[in-house]
Amino acid sequence: MSSTLSNRQVRLAKRPEGAATRDNWQFTTEPVGEPAEGGVLVKTLSLSLDPAMRGWMNEGKSYIPPVEIGAVMRAGGVGRVIASRNPAFAVGDTVYGSLGVQEYLLVPQEDIKRNGLVKIDLRAGSITQWLNVLGMPGMTGYFGLMDIGEPKPGETVVVSGAAGAVGQTVGQLAKIKGCRAIGIAGGQEKCDWVVKELGFDACIDYKAGPSAVRDGLKAHCPKGIDIYFDNVGGEILDAALARLARGARIIICGAISQYNNANSAPAQGPKNYLSLLVNRARMQGMVVFDYADRYPIAVAEMATYLKDGRMKSREDVVEGIDTFPEALTRLFTGQNFGKLVLEVAKD
């Protein structure tokens, strides 16, 4: 059956200078083929679009090898097994893994672990929730906050990118753990949603003016920031550093404000870093893949919160693999509202 199928793929044609455009991508089509002994064939249903993808397009040393020129763009996703010669996977199983921006993925037995291919239970959450709260963004928020932030009841947690995939998880989890949650997001609509729907104590609109973040942190964090979860870097990171409480913990998750710097210029470093010294604070970077062996523990806990209503999950779904270049840019212009998901095929 699969030998008659065609696989539409999105490949990296050239590395971007600044923001990626459609010119950076090449669309190709090739036959699908049949799985060999021990292998499986997966039909892609939905893909996770994440800010980290912009970094994967750059050449140079990082926590993960760059996507090679001519290679299918890396992306995590949810798919359905449509052919299997592996006893661990049956036809019809729903799976999560590194599927790539393509309609089908043929996975040899030796690559199943490398691709992180695992069965998932849709009773725990929907496909889009498995790409959000129960997926890589949720795992990032969970382990960043819990392992590095070490939240204690009554502490003040501030998270930038609060309406995004990681940010919405961090703030809601902080509230569940008995903390105050202050978000930073772009636009009044997003801020209203963060407070009224997600239950944050306050949200600062960084688009409200040049001093909005500084003034907002002063107003909402009178005793300082105990935990700052940073997704954006740049000036907002500096404003948070200026408001640290004694013994604060800062989690460096991302720097989306810096990813599209022209000519791959390095990210702007913090100017207020001496606040770490004055406040005996700790700043630590985190990469979610380091916690892969503990994902099932976090998934089980977060699925409970979804089911009992203590946590909500909002996704922004864009349809069609052809829309990938423009959909990806939404992450860097603030157009997405919630976790950005590319729907490749209907379930």
C-alpha cells in the first residue's frame, strides 16, 4: 500500500540571514516505500512549530546538530502508524516523535530510539495537547520551573512569553504549586487571556510603552522576583534582573527576541548581570532533552491537571504543509496566540 504513496517534504535550501523566508525552503516529493524488518511507517498528523527551530537552521555548535542543507526540516510531531514490521508498534497506534516537516516518515528499527518514537494515549489529551502541555513545550516548562526554579509556596514567579506554549504552562504550574504568577506578553488581548483564563495574578503588556515592563514589574513584584523564567532575552531579561529578590533563580529557556538577528549576530547579553552577585541569585540554562528519561512522570502529572481543569491548553492551529514557511514566521512576529501547531493531515 505505502509503495503507491508520495511524501511531500520541506527541506532547508539555504541558511537564513535574519528572518527565514520561503526562499530558505525547498519543497520536494518522493515515493514513500515499505518498512523493512523492525521498521515502521508513520503518517504525520500535526507538527509542533517552536522558536528553537530558528536556531536549528544556523550553522555552528549548539546543544543539537544543525539541520543540514538539503535535509528535511527537523520538527516534533504526532502521527499514526500505517504500516509496521515492529512488534512494539501496531497499525493504528498514535505516536509522538521527531517526524520532520513531511507527510510521512519511514523509520528503520535502528532509528526508532533516535527519533524518540513513542506511543501516546489520546485519552490523556488531544493531539494538539500532546504538542503543547503534554509535549516538548510542557516538558520544558515543567522541568525548568520544578528542577531549576525550585518553587516554594508564596514566591513570585515571572515568565516572559506568557501567552506562548512554554509560558502558559509555567504560569499555571506556578499557581498550582502555590506561587504568585506574573506574565509578560505582547498585547492587551493576550494579557487579558493570561489573567482571566489561565489564572495568572497579573500580566504586563510589553507593547504598552518603553517603560511598561520596568514599571509593571515594580508594581506587581514589590518584594522582588523569586523565579524568572526567560523565553525572550534582551531588554526584558535586563528589566527582570533589576527586580530580583535575594536568592532568586533565573531559568534561561530561550531568547526569541534575538533569534532573527541579522548575519547571525550573537544574542545581546544581560547588562544587569551584577544583580546576580548583589542578590546571591542563580542563572541557569536548560535544554528539555536532558530530562527525556523523566518525561512520563511529568506527562502523568500534567495530564491530571488537564483533566481536573487546573490547567488549560490553548493551541493556534495552521493547516497544510504548504503553509509551513509563513506559519513559522508567526512565532517571531507575535502573531500566534498559544502553542503554534501545523496540521498536516486530518486525524
